[in-house]
Amino acid sequence: MKLTIVAATGGIGRHLVEQAVAGGHDVTAVARRPRELPGGVRTVAADLTRPDMRTLAAAVRGADAVLSALGPRNPRADAGITSRSCRH
């Protein structure tokens, strides 16, 4: 299965990537710091606080599923980031 995992270097995203790769899936990982990702995955650099819709569209194109591990670092200050980044 072709999977795109958003926020792939965070706590949850990192585990999703590891499990998807171990399961033999074709993984595209979207992250601010893609160099922190393991080998064997396609990486897309993106800062979801300032999303570039073309970059994100290319990242999800052809995916069977998109998994978002996006969450605020500080729930009180960053709650809007999660909702703004997921609405598209």
C-alpha cells in the first residue's frame, strides 16, 4: 500500500513510519526535518505551520492512504496549527 505520513519525525509519526516500512508499505514521509527519517522512505520537506499546497499535493498524489500525526507542541498556543493544516 502507498502511504503518506504527515508529521513523520514526531513521536507518533516516527512510529508510524517504522511500522509502515516494517510492514512492506511504500512510504512517503512529510516532515520539517526529513534528514531525521530512516532510509527506505521517500521524503518531502514541509513546514506545516506555513504549508505550501503544491508540495503537499505532490506528497499525497497517488497515495492509498494519508496518515496525519500532526499535533501541537503546546496545545494552548498551537491548537490552530492543527486545524489549519488539516482542513485541506
